[in-house]
Amino acid sequence: QIATQPVLGPPVFKADCNFEAKGYCGYTNEFLGDLTWIRNAGGTLSPGTGPTLDHTWNNLTGHYIHIEASVPAAFGHEGRLRSPLLTPQASSNSRLSFWYHMYGFDIHCLSTIVQYADG
């Protein structure tokens, strides 16, 4: 999916984040009334559904973000996380990479959306 609405805000290039610093590294929850991204360490509240460790430090004290998708969450619920405006340098090959964990019977999909600032 590609959205073509203009994006306003100061440009930022480096978006390296492991969620170890307090907060969300400039990312923001877009509250849709369904699901919220949560910064966490250790296991998730619903055992057997989420990671038990973070990827960066591979221990119980390292942080990651997740959505609690167990009850009362339901099929069709969404949780959105918006990055700061990223402006790649013309001389670089830009890429988006992240680690993810999707475990559980009713886990549906994970999508990324590119939204161009120039419309």
C-alpha cells in the first residue's frame, strides 16, 4: 500500500532504534481505538504468545515493542505505529528492516506503509 498524502514535519534521516532508551524513539502510536503498541521487557502478559526476550540484548532486561493481541482483541483490530519523517540521502540505498515475532493461532498480518512527503 502506498499513501500519497503530504506528510508534514521536520525531516530526520537516521532511524536506528532498539527501544532501550525510555520511550519510543520518536515513533508514535496512532490510536485507532483497537490496539496499542507497548514498550516491554521480558515476556508478554499472555504467556506463549509473544517473545520472552528482546532481539538486541537477548535477555529479560532488553526492550521491544509489541501489541497485546489476546482477548479482548478481535479479528480486524489494528494497531499502528508511525515513524518520524525519514528523508533518505540521495547517495544511499535506503531500506527498512526490523525483527518481528508473530505467534498465536489468530495472528493475521503485519503491514508496512510508505507515505511520500511530496504527495
